[in-house]
Amino acid sequence: MKLDFKFNIFTLLTVLVLALIISVAILKPVWQIGGDGFGYYSYARSLFFDGNFDFKNEFTLFDNLYNHTTVDNLQTVIGKVGNPFAIGAAILWSPFILLAMLTTHIWQFQDPFAIPGYNFPFQIAITLGTWFYFLAGIVLIFKALQTILNKKYIWWSTIAALAVSPAPFYLIYEPSMSHGLTVFSVALLFYASLKLYKSQNINYKYLALAALASGLMFLIRWQDIVFFVIPVGIIIYKLWPTRDWRQYILTGSIFGSLFLIIALPQFFMWKHLYGSWLAVPQGSSFFHLTHPHVWQFLFSSYHGLFIIHPLLILGLVGLFYAFKKHKYLVILLMFAFCLQLYINSGLYDWYGGGSFGARRMISSLFIFIFGLAFLFKHVISKKFIKIILIIVMFTGFLFNGLLMMAYAKNIMPLNAFTSYSQIYLAPINILSDL
């Protein structure tokens, strides 16, 4: 009897949810609201518990827990404690945080912290929120690609891209980081963009959705705003033959206005904390855009994208097969990828601090899924190559999982230089400890 497996979004979500639950049950991660996640969460914590946006008590707790001097370092010119992290994650997490507050009113949970809002219910709330938006992002990527590809290729490419990427680490070990949420915001933009791409003329419903998604991307991670070149490029492509400048003005006005409406919370927060509608909270030295570390970002043993996650390069290879049928779309995707590469490699901490791989490129996950889907489509009829690809991807999955465990168990340091030999021997060390 032949098993009729359904390559649909329901089975994909089922596999992903089960994978997350089983991984947590086996790996037993400790979910603290710490690191960058502390900054993202502080907006919601300060509003819901203190009724303000004065972060002094939040960052004082952070300093006491982690032996830092954040309160002093984040003083702004107008005498407030600044916050270098974007506000969008706190906004998206808010329904889950409110549910955690309700839970703590009904049941009594141990709270070892000096101020409330950081104990177990809130750790769980942020994790579930991150998982929810991440899975919603996967649904949007699947729905978008479904307009141009067979579901089977999308199904397998999604599983494969996730299995060999940094994303699982930030879902299992560091869910209070913003990376799971960026998958959602960028996926929403990609979905709207592909709908625009497939429509005969400018569809203003998807134009508006692309503008709203651009604003959301900006709210969650500012550098992700570069992905707006995808819908803007498609809009120009659609309007160029008309030479109608009134349509250019209309579409530009709609896009710009909706973007600004969604982005307003961040501008207001900058004004409140820094006294200016536009700010670089990390300081001017945060950007080294005239001297990007592109080669190191890709191939350094210090969190290099294609060193820690080498099989993601297959996603870029797949774009060449997609180029034959979707030239303009692939050009836009590659342009957006290169902009992300340029921005992220041009930061002073291009290595991403305490990072598992090039974590900032998780925002480009949809591009890797897109490319892998076309690669799988190309090799599906080539039995020998298909078998090799399956073996390679499965090996990559094991390597990624074991390396992730090595970092979590401090066999590999997250925030220190490592050698190539350390990286590729770490999975063997994990296996020897099992």
C-alpha cells in the first residue's frame, strides 16, 4: 500500500511543532530573558508593570544579574536611560505577556527577581510568542512560493533550510532574541511582494500589505528595512511601461504613508529617550560601512555564515535555476541579499557578538528556502544527484544540531574566537560525551 503523504502547510507545521517540542524535551534549554532579549522585552515590561518607559530599574536588574554597567553606558543626552534595541518585538509579544500577567494573578509562581516580570510565566510567554510568529512566517513563505512552485519542493526546501541554518538555535536556546520574529515580518513582505509580482497590474491591497510589512520589519530589526527593495523593485517593474508619473506618485504616497504609520512607535520612542526623531542608539562607531568585512562575515571561523552553516550556499546556487524563469524577481532577491550582507558585515561587531553562526542573516531565510526549492526541482529527476543531495543535507542537519549543542554546553564559546578545527571537531566531541 502506497503512503500518500500530503506536502501541505498543515503537515509542515505539524513537523516543525513536533520538532520544537521534542528538541526542548531532549535538550532542556534554560529560558532566561537575558542578553539582547532583555533590551527588547524592557519596553513591554516597563509599560505593563511601571506604566512608563523609564528603563532604569530594568537595566539595573540586568547589571546586577550579569555584572554589567549598562545603566551608566546607556545614559542619553537628555538624562534618560536609553535602549539600543528596537521596540517591535515587545509589541508583538504583548498579547503573550498580558496572558502571563493574568496567569501570575491566578497562580503563584516563585519569583527570584528584584522586580516582577522575569520569572517562569514570562519566559514561557516570550518563547511561545516567538514560536507563534516564526511559524506564521513559515506559513507566509509557503503560501507565497505556492504561487510559482509545486508544494513538494517548498515543503522539503523549508525543512532543509531550517535544519542547516542558525534559526533552530534561536528558537530553542535563545527565544527572547528577535530573530524568530524577523522571519515573520520579512515573510509578510515576501508574501505581499510575490502577490504583486504575480498580479497583472498594481494590486493596491498587496501594495498596502508590503508597506505595512516594511514598517514592521523596521520596528523589529532596523537593518531589515533594506528588504523593501523587493516590493519597490516589483512596483517599478509593473509601472515602468505606463510612464504614468501620477501612478508613481500615488503608489509612492501610499507606500510611504503606511510605512510611516507603522514605524511611528520607534520614532516616538527615539524622541522620548534621545530627544531626536532619528537616532543611532549604539553610537556612530556602530557602523563601518566604508570598510565592510564581507569575506570575514562569510568565511571567518568566528561565526562566518558559510563556515558554520556551509549548506546554506546551496540556497544561493538554487537561485541560478530560478533565474531562468523569474529573472527580475531573482535579481531583486540577490540585490536584497547583498544589501543585507553589506549592512551586517559593515557593523563594528560583524561577527554578531555571542552568536551562533551569522545570526543576523536569519532574516534572509526566505531567500535560502526559495533557492533550495528550485534546486530540488532541478535535481528531482536526476536519481544519483538526488541521493547525494539527500545524504549531504542530512549530514548538514546532524552537524548543525551537534554544533548547536556544543555551543549551548560551552564546549564552544559563543562570544570568543574559534578555529576551523574547533568548529568541525565540536560535533565529534559532543558525540563522545553522549
